[in-house]
Amino acid sequence: MQERPGTDAARAIHDAAERIRANVARVIVGAEETVDLVLVAVLAGGHVLLEDVPGTGKTTMARAFARSIGGEFRRIQFTPDLMPTDVLGLNYYSQRSGEFEFRPGPIHANVVLADEINRATPRTQSALLEAMEERTASVDGETRALPRPFVVLATENPIELEGTFPLPEAQLDRFLLRLKVGYPSAEREAEIVRRFERSSPLDTLEAVVTPEELVALAARVGEIHVEDAIVDYVVSVVQATRHHGAFELGASPRATLALFRAVRVYAAIQGRDYVRPDDVKALAHPVLSHRLQLNSASRLRGRDADEVLDEILATIEVPIADPAGLRG
């Protein structure tokens, strides 16, 4: 049987994902799915919104991921007094050289953890999101390219809302995925205690891929095959959110493109050179739920976006994929 053009690309992406997943697992217990989805964001050119309470290992996971890909890691603690220059960098006068020099901000890294992003003012949030969208940082009229790969992992505490500036829908739409880490099981929590009893395994973690390798793999995602029926399925799911009575605001065309890019990467991470309907179902919630706004009646009845999205997925006809035919 003749191999499809994307078979080699899928094999290479799958191999890299296996190495990264195993490496991060030396530090973080039971975060394989989260690591996979962060890798989906990196290879699809997107960013991740991590929504969970403090202490669930988001910072450690981000550090472990950055070390695994050989990338530079920076953490930004967002506060109400944080200024855009604290994120992007600034020009300062050097008495030694007698000239203005640029001091890069923490955004100039491969993996940037934006901790409690909703505590910063909208002006500072906008500076970060512009960098996310354009992959550049502009200071005093000069634009500088950010490193590649580049991914922002922004965290939000869903419980503590006092003194926060919630991200508006237009800014939430810029995040490819929203993930909820959650508490570990008792068995996994016991393993965490044993693993960190004497020292942190993060201290000895080494890279298993290079940033250049990830950039090259991202360029090959387009080789993963997507049947027209799968494209129509993606479009149908997104369009259904715009017409469902529970939503005041449905998903945008940007969400359609995001879901399409994400399922391609997800299929490759699983080792396949073609996308299945199950890939769309697996990523519909992390890609779409944060882009959906319930109307007041639905909120009063205690509904949430994930529940309504499940209803939509249950009502849309699923295309029949024939792996043998796809690979023929």
C-alpha cells in the first residue's frame, strides 16, 4: 500500500510528542493530555488559557515543557500596576555607551507563563495579546520579532474574581485552547509527594527536542490529510453554536480555523496522517467553549457552555471516515 504524503510528517510529529510527553512525565504526574494539548497549540501557532485554582502545577508544567523543547521560559506575574513596558521591554539611556539601548521584556521567550492575566488592566492585557497575535513586540515605534516557537500559557483563577479585569470575548477568541488542569487523584497526589520528597526532578530535566525541530514540524502540519466531509463537519459544529437558542454569542470564523488547525495537529500527535471525526469531538470543548457566551436565560438555569456544546455534538450527523480509503 502506497503511503500518503503526510505519513512521514505524522510519524515525525508523533515521535516528538512521545519524547516530550515522557520527559514532562518525569516531573508532572498525570498531565499527558494537558501536555499533548499544549503541544497542539505550539504546532498550530496558538496559545493556551489555563483556568484553575492555584497550586495545581501549572507553573511547574510550563517550566517542564519549556525545558523539554529546549526553549527559554519566562513568567510574568500580572498585577493591576503592571505596565505594557513590563511585558514588552523598554528603551533606556545607557551612560556607558551614551546611547539608548533596548532591554527586552519577558515576552521575548519561547514559553511565556502569564500568571493571573485577568489581574492586569485592559491596556496591559492588550499589549500581551497583540504580541500573541502578531508574534512581534513594538516599543517606541520599533518592531521586533519574537522567538520561534512562541506560546503563551495564560492562567486565570475562576474562583477569586475581586480586583480582576475579565478578558472580553474578542480577547478570549485569541486563545486557541482553554484547559482546566484539575486536582490530581489520591494516588497521583501521593506519587507527587514521593517524587518531590528530596529534590525536584525539574532541576535535572534536559531537552528532548530543539526549538528548530518544532518549527520544522509545525511547517509540516499542512501535510496531514483532511477529507472534505471532515471540513464540513467542523464548519457545521461551529455554525450550530451561532444558531443555538442557549447562546447569545456563538463561535467566530476564527474559531473555525482554530479548530481545523488543531485537529490536524492532534491527529498527527496520535500518529495518524489523516483526521477522524473523533478528533473534532475531542477538541471541540477546549477550542470552542471559552468563545461561547450564554444568554441570561441559560445562565439563570445554571447551564454552562460545555453542556450545550455536548448537545450540539450529539445532534450533528457525524461523517463516516474510512481509514483504509483515506490511506489508499
